[in-house]
Amino acid sequence: MQAAAPAWAPPIFSAASAVSARPRRGARAAAVRCELAASAPSSAPGSLAPRWAQRTVVIPPQRRGCHLITPKIVNGIREDLSEFKCGMAHLFYGPCKPIGASVQHTSASLTINENYDSDVQFDTETFLSRIVPEGPSAPWRHTIEGPDDMPAHIKSSMFGCALTIPITDGRLNMGTWQGIWLCEHRDYATPRQIVITLNGI
């Protein structure tokens, strides 16, 4: 006889110190903890049932390079984000396609980096251009979509197309000097859409 599966317990938010948020300079760390309740169904008074939300934020075409898009992302999810005490935000980028399109694009990327000095964005693009060559002397076989296409695919794989960011008290819990970048690797860019999925309590 198979043992009965344990009853599911809703997650509960606690202000006890477990996972510390990175403090701002001169400020004390605010600690938060997410844990599973040992009892009480999700309908019990005072319990916090898990929730999900999903939004798509469209980024207009950007010139080739690294672009800080944190304000666009936060503005696009502000209403939903404020409802979460503790959770995760997952960002995934693709091209602007009709709903139901199955082909995702692979010539831009997402990363988290410097949000203050724009020279970091410029220097990162310089680095990428130096380590992934373009032009007639480049060794790439895939050239049917232009000389910048295969290098864009490689750069996209280097940084990736997805990010996961903690949510704490209705905000993205990033460091003081961290920002979300969209790195455009093509010379002739198209709009990019970021699908943002929020889950937590």
C-alpha cells in the first residue's frame, strides 16, 4: 500500500533573520525569510497563499550595445510586484512576435551589472566585440543573415536570455549598484519583449 502524500502547506512570510538583503551603504541589513507552514490549510485566516503573475514588457529597438532597462521593467510590473512580500521574478526575453509564435530569437541577451556609470556598458560592448570577431576574416560558416548574426548568437549564449531576481517587500531585491541590462548584439535591432513571471507570497 502506497503511503499517503503529505498535505501541502502554504508558504508563510517571516521577518526572522535567514536570507539577508544586501544593505545600502550606511544602512543596516533588513533580514527576511520564507518558510513553509507545518499546518493550516491555505484558507485558514492569516495564511498567505502562493500567487503568480505574468507580464510582457516591450523594449523598443535599441542600438547595438548594452542598455540599462531596470526602470522599464519595474514600471511594467509595478502593480503586480507590490503584491508580493517574498518571491522570485523570472525574466525571459524573446522577439516581438504574434501570440502563439513558437520561434524565439537568439541575438540579444539579459544580464545584471553596473547601474551608475554608463562607461561600464560601453566597455562591455568593446570587450564582446573584441573576443567575438566579425567581418570577412571571421571563421563563421553561418553568414546567411549578415556578418553580425553569428557573433550575436555567440554573445547571446555568453550572457543568456533569462534572469531570476529575488522579490522582497514588493520590490526587486538587487544591490544598490545593480541594474538589468538588455544587450543588443545586432546592428539592425528589432523590438524585444521581456516576459516577466512573478511567484511567491
